[in-house]
Amino acid sequence: MDDQGVGLAREALKQIQLFWCLDDTEIEVKRLGGLTNLVFFVSLNGEQYVLRIPGKGTEEYINRKNEAHAAREAAKAKVSPDVVHFDEKTGVMVTRFVDHGVTMSPEKFKSREGSPKRAGEAFKMLHSSGAKFNFRFELFAMIDDYLRILATKDTSLPDGYAEVVKEAESVRRALSAHKLPLVACHCDPLCENFLDTGKRMWIVDWEYSGMNDPLWDLGDLAVEGQFSTAQEEEMIAAYFDGAPTAAERGRFVIYKAMCDLLWTLWGLIQHANKNPVDDFWAYSINRFERCKALMATAEFPAHVKAVADGRKK
């Protein structure tokens, strides 16, 4: 494969009706990036698109039929670009390109004024849209599923992982004591899955999306974006139109820890699959250590108790 994968992208486009029978010179293709997938900008006759080709091994843990449904529902909710093509067998997807959309990063969330607010508004729009996703995102069930996948691979868990999972039982009980209504959630809010126009925030990549506790999305983005306290408060205020209850804030903090617990295992799967994009062993260790550090703070048990009690103040 060429360095940028453009040849592979052109071959994929030839299988899509919109691009049939066109000479390569009629189609502009440029690599955009992607952590586990290959993502390309495509231009044809003045129309602009994004092509996504799934990465190797993703079929082990991604249900493409569920993703296709979620991507279309998110587009209807006006938080994600329109889906032009989706092959549920291969996972190859084409969406509309977002004009003036800047791919976000932790640095851009810091430098682009108002971006945490716009992210909070986008989450609010998604969560209140009434969209129904086919998949139920269940944190602890997914941890078990990822552990089963890892049991078949040549890799090991970070020291102490099993003990932290046991410690998280108190979190599971607290979250179950006062469940929030499940809503359509992104569930994997990497900064790079946000496109900011300066006026609004778009969200892309619905591989892990599902019906979930809405506070997961906020807590996870705060971690992925390495948000400061001020950034967190800006996002939360936009989402709640003010201050959250003690229980809501507690869920937010809990999910900051739990997303690291879950994505530690995801990183280990990438490591075992020899994904060349990043050092996924180091990625996993860093996430695990951050999870342990947050759970070890003096404030964490108080947040868990606030959630278990369903406290309003």
C-alpha cells in the first residue's frame, strides 16, 4: 500500500455507485488521518466528501449495521454530516464533508475560544433528539467482552488491572441505584471526532455509539481533551444551562475514571493486533494509571456516594 493509502481509497471508491466509471483524474483524494481507520477527503465535480475505510481487526468489536443506523440517526439529529454511502459488510462509508470544519485536538479545544461550550451544546442536541440507536452501550459488559477478546491474544494486562475492576464494583452499584434514562450517545468522544466551524460543533465516527447514560459523553470528552477545570465547567454549563446536581456531577467524575478503565483494554487490543498508528501499550498504561490516580483521590468516594444517594445538592 502507498504511504498515504490513496491507491486503496481509489479502489474503494470504484466499488461505490456514485464514483463508478470515473477516471482517476476526475476525483481528488487526500489522506486526512485516522487512529484505527483510514480517512480521506474526496472531491468530485465540486462536491466534497469524506471516505472512511475500516482498519484491520476492527470487525472483532464493531457492529457495522449498528454503526450505519447510528450515523444516519445522528445526521437526522443535525449533529453529524449526512451519510452518502455505507456498506454494512465492509464498513466502507462516505459522508458529506463539513465546510470550514476544523478537526479538533486537545490543543485546539484550548485555543479555539468557546469550543468546550459548543461541544456541550452538541451533546445536548444529540441527547435530547429522541434518536434511538440499536446498540446498548454497557460499560461493565464491554469490559468483560474486551477481556474475552484479549484472552485469545498474545498480550497481558497492566499490573493491578483486575484489582481496580473489583474496586469499581462500588461504582457499578452507585450507578445502578439511580439510573438515568438512556439516550443516544456517541460513547467515544475523541477530540478528533469533533469538527468545529467556530459557530457549531459537528460529531463524527459512530463506531462505538449506543444508548447510554448521557454523562458518559461529557466525562469521556473531558478526559480525551485533557480539559482544565475551567473547560469542564464551560462544557457542563452549556449542557445543563447552569449548574448540575451533586449526583450529575458525581456521574461526570465517575465516568472520567471509567472511560480510562474501558479504553485501557481497547488499547491493548490494538497493541495485540499490531496497529502501527501508535504505541498502544504505552497508551493503555497511561490510561490505566490516570484511572487509578482519579479513583485514589479523596474526593472520588464522595462523588460515588452522591450518585448512590441521588443527591440534588
